[in-house]
Amino acid sequence: MNSQFDFDKESKGDKVVFRLSGQIDEDAELLKLDFSDAKEIEFNLDNVKLINSCGIRDWVEFQKTIPESVKISYSFCPQIIIEQINIIKGFIRPGAKVESFYAPYYDESKDEEVKLLITPDEVINQKAPVKKNEQGEELEFDEIEVQYFNFLRNNS
């Protein structure tokens, strides 16, 4: 069975941006992510839809192949990734930085959950930033703040 995993690579000088998409599972060929000559790597996880236990193991092992001298950042992290960062030691490499991530909010007027992209700088004292819908109504953060933002305690 072929994995439903794909990626795009963009080089910006010494920095390589990998835009990952699909599923990180036992069939995802992470070792195809060629980062040779990169001094900095950004993993854009915006289109990652699923990660399973085998994918988590492979992801942690894959990151160990990246030289310590290479700076790593993660952007557009979906909720499924934030949950893994919070519970799996080594899911992101020590010293790496989460640049942006999605946070779940509840829009009462539409009776739906919305995922809003936020940055670590917006989270003060592990409190969700105030966000509003198009009508100017305040949205309710839809997770336990101290748990969801736990990863920020170690964000470099």
C-alpha cells in the first residue's frame, strides 16, 4: 500500500522549507526529505491530515538523522501535531521552535469549531488569545489551555 504522504521542497539560500501533506504513517518515506547543505529547515505541516503511532516513531527517528548544527522550525502545525508535541518526548527536536500553529476555537453563533492560526507570541501565561468571528463575537477556546499550550514552555 502506498502512503498518502507527499511533500514540496523550497530552498531559500541556506534554508530549506518542506511542505508536508497527507498522512505520516508507516508508509511515509521521510528519508526522501533531502536536507543536505541546509543550515536551517522549516517543516510546514499545514496539510498533514493524520499521523499514527508508526508515523510518530518514524518521525522521531527521522529527525535524529538531521545534524545538530541544523536549526529546525515547525510552522502551520495542525492540532493533531500539537497534541503529539505535548505527549511524545522528542516529537520535536530539543532547541527547535514552533513558529505557528492552529488552535481550536468554538463559534457559538455558527455552532462549529474553527481552527485559527496563531503564533506562540500571542499566548501569554498559557492563556488563549482572544479571537472574534466575522460578526465581532468572541470565540471560545475549545481545549484545556494549560494542556494545549504546554509545549510552549520549551519553545526556544
